[in-house]
Amino acid sequence: MKVIVLGAAAGGGFPQWNANSTMNRRAFAGDTALPRQTQCSLALSPGDDDDWLLLNCSPDIRQQIIDTKELQPYEELRSSPIKSVVLTNADVDAVAGLLSLRERQHLSIWSSDYILGAIEANPIFGVLDRSIVRLERIGTHGKFNPVPGLEVETFAAPGKPPLYLEHVHGIGAVVGATLGVRVTDARGKSIAFVPSCAEITPEVKRAIDGVDLLFFDGTMFTDDEMVASGEGSKTARRMGHMPMSGRGGSIETLREIKAGARYFIHINNSNLVLDRTSAQRRAVEAAGWKIAQDGMRIEL
Amino acid sequence: MKVIVLGAAAGGGFPQWNANSTMNRRAFAGDTALPRQTQCSLALSPGDDDDWLLLNCSPDIRQQIIDTKELQPYEELRSSPIKSVVLTNADVDAVAGLLSLRERQHLSIWSSDYILGAIEANPIFGVLDRSIVRLERIGTHGKFNPVPGLEVETFAAPGKPPLYLEHVHGIGAVVGATLGVRVTDARGKSIAFVPSCAEITPEVKRAIDGVDLLFFDGTMFTDDEMVASGEGSKTARRMGHMPMSGRGGSIETLREIKAGARYFIHINNSNLVLDRTSAQRRAVEAAGWKIAQDGMRIEL
């Protein structure tokens, strides 16, 4: 299996359009210690380069395709190696890129009833011509092959409805609002992708235990970092994410599971691990984790 | 007035994610004769650099801000020099970037009942918190000041509803579905922006006559170029655009109006003028027109 990190940042990317903290200012200025990151998405291929599966489709997808030769069209007048998309939630940073995958291209989009329903409620997604773009409802616990040679299993990752539906569905647990994904190839190699996770339940642990490659929710380093810095009024957990550090954080809680390699992904622009020279970055790396970065390629 | 071309391409940009024509392949490969273009949008300032107005907000806005220092935040922890957006139609390439202007930032968005209604019908645009983002309905013939020092007048530009509403509203003329914009500063300097125009009516001529700077619909060079090349089944006019060339094309029809400088914008990836060495490019330039390009800055 081939894995490409298309984007490693949380919603808004890094830097974020209206963020003026020291870290964001340095990223706007092109400081190489804080490389820019587009919004979170992975591309997976069984290894043949003909068929690619996207996990989430961020608003930055057009730029990500231009930066990723493997995803560019290479046959006929209109084509794409991108054959399928699996969505783990319905937030803007996970789904808005679908609007850029228009122009009459065959595609299948796989997700829960809740997430696909949230998308279909918007007439603008009608640009995806339903005679050639299939929406595949997979339930919270699905098992399916979105491209030949890759089997995907979904599981419930505790989270919340997207921001724009909080006023309708509340911020508590809603069935199917956030999923985790485990992908296995024909040789048994596997990755897990859990970009939003408010709590590591026994189910989450079981689902990711033993993977060769783990991409886990790295939105914030501490639960209250945005409140403490004045950048926001919400804690990580209020936003549907658990912090990396501290008692009950993801580093501590996931110590007992096995994984070939551990990457944090979906990193918010407030998270000091984005600074390669920070103490937080060193602490994460000392604990055996890496920080995902746009353009990373990993072959399993 | 300061004018920055944020993006000069039509929907899909150049290259387009799934387009494999010779021109698109060369643009993917970075050929300098065919510079890449993001999707069509202008930024205007009365000259003080504190307040910027966007004309349309493309899916590429995050990348456009990163590439445009003038639009980056420079005060407090959260801020933006972008104060207002005027929308000329509701197609994905003109409005989807609004989803990236979230994160609790004050903003006002000005357009017709039709265009704002098309946006509001989508719950996902609820990420623009209506307690701080104002939608201002201006009618087809409005006159207003979206930022201090710039007066905007809108006028009817013949066009069609966005692609995703064609099945609801048909493809004929719909009141307010497409607008043209004329912007005048305190010194009387003026620009016109008409990225979609299926027919140059007497009203369109009157509205743009005498401007210092004209940005006009340059989607296609010939009406049937996509049909002829096999890239599509629709003519320019069927898509709501008039061709540049030929009898009744925009070059001929606009010969009789006055304009300080004429730029084509909203250039489709099928339009051979994107190749700086093409005969079509030379013909357009010989007729007194220029082709807009991402990053161009013009001061009036």
C-alpha cells in the first residue's frame, strides 16, 4: 500500500487565513521551522498507482492535486486516478473539497447515513452529477472495497456533528457523525485514520490495535490551549478532539496499543508541535510519535 | 484604487483537476509558457491597504491569501484586511471560498436576492456565523459602499443560474442570477468586472463604457471550442458566456466602447489564449486586450 499525506492540518490549515499568532505569522512568512500545511486528507493506493482512494476531501484538494503527481490525470481528455473518497465526518475541512471534484468525473463517495445526509442537504453539492457520482451508505460499522485491493472497515469514533449543524443536532454523541477508518491491503498491511476523536473508547482501541501505520487526531497539544492563548473560547474536547498531552491524553491512553508507526494528523494552527524547534514537538517525538507533514509518502 | 488579480481562471482553474489536454498537461508540468491560474477573483482597496473588497470568492481563496501579503492578518490574534465580498453569481467557482472565510471573522457579503438565496439554501454555509457575518441584499441594480472609499454599482449581466440549480430554475434568463459590477473610488477612478456574460446588451455597454479598467468574461475563444476539441458537449453560450472571437464575439462587440485598459478574465482551461505563444493569444493582444494573470497588481 502507498500512503501520501495530502494535508496534515486541522480546519483552516496552517497558517489560517485570519490567524495572527506568532506561529501563524511565521508560517505566512515562509519560516522553514514551521512548514505550511494544507487541510487534513490522505491518499491511498494498493500500490499500482492506477487507483487512488482519498480519506476525506479538504477545501485544498485542487492545490493538493497540483502538488501530487500521482493524482494527476494521465489518460484520455478527462480522467483522474482518484476513484473513491471515504469521509470520516461532515465538517467543512473534510468535505468541501468535493465541490472541486466536479466536471463530470466518475467517482464513488463512501460514508455513513449521517455524513452523506449532511452533504445531500446542500443543493450546491448537486455539481456532483448523480448519474456518474455514486454516494455509498456504509453504516457506522461497514466493510467494503472502495478501490480494488483495499478493504476499508469503519468504526465509531466519538465526536460531534459538524459546526454548522450543532444548532440542529446538539454537540453530544450523534450516531455516525464521526467515524474512524482502518484500511487493509491484499498483503495484510494496514493503516488506521482517526482525525477526530473526543474519547478513546474500548472500540477505538480494538479497531486501531496492531496497525502498521496509525494517523490519529492531533488537533491540540493541551485541552485548553486556545483558551489560554486567547485564540478561542473552546477546549479541544468541546470541539470533538482529545488533547495529545497530559493525563487521559492520546499519548498516554494509546501507550498500551501496538502500532508500527504513530503519526499525529489534523494539527490545529494553535498547536505548538507545528514548530519543529518547540519543546512540545520534542516531547511528542520522545514519546514515539511523529507529526504528519504535507507531501509525506510512506510505502507499506 | 489598488487592484490585485487573485485568480484569472474559470471554474476548475488551470490546470483543472481532471483535464488531460496538451495545455493542461503542460500546466501540471509547470511549463512557463502556460502559467497556472487559480479561479477567478479580484481584490480591491481604496488605496490604504487596511480595507479590502473581494469580487467573488473562489475555492482557491486560502491559497490566494497565502500568495497575497496584502490580504494576510496583521493585527490582534484574529483579524483580516478582507472586510467585504461582492458576488456576481452563485456558481461554485464564485462562492465556495466563503466556506474558507469561517473562524469567527466579521465580514459582509453583498449580492442579489437570487445569489444570496442560493447560498442560504445550503446549511453548510452556516459556518459563517450570522451574528458577525452580514448578508446584504442589494438588488440587481444596487449602489452601495462595501468598504469605505469604494462605491459599487451592480447591473444585470445576461447569464444563467448556477449549474447545480439548472434543473430547478432552467437555463434561461433568471432575474439576479448573474450581475456585473462597476467600482468607483473617491477620485473617480473606476473598474468594471463582468466574469460571466452571455450577451452584451445596451445596459451592459452603458455600464462599462468609460471605465479605466475593464475585466471581461474571457471563458472561451470560440463558441464551440470544447465541442470541437472533444473536451465537452456545451458551447460557451450554453454555459452563459460569449466567445472572445468572431462575429458577435466580445472583441468585436466591445470595440465601440471606451476603456482605459481591457483584460479578459475567467479564462477556461480549454481556451488557447492561456498559451503565451499561441496565435489566439497574439490575436487577442493585437486587438488591444490583455489576459489577466494571478498576482497582477494594477494601481489606478
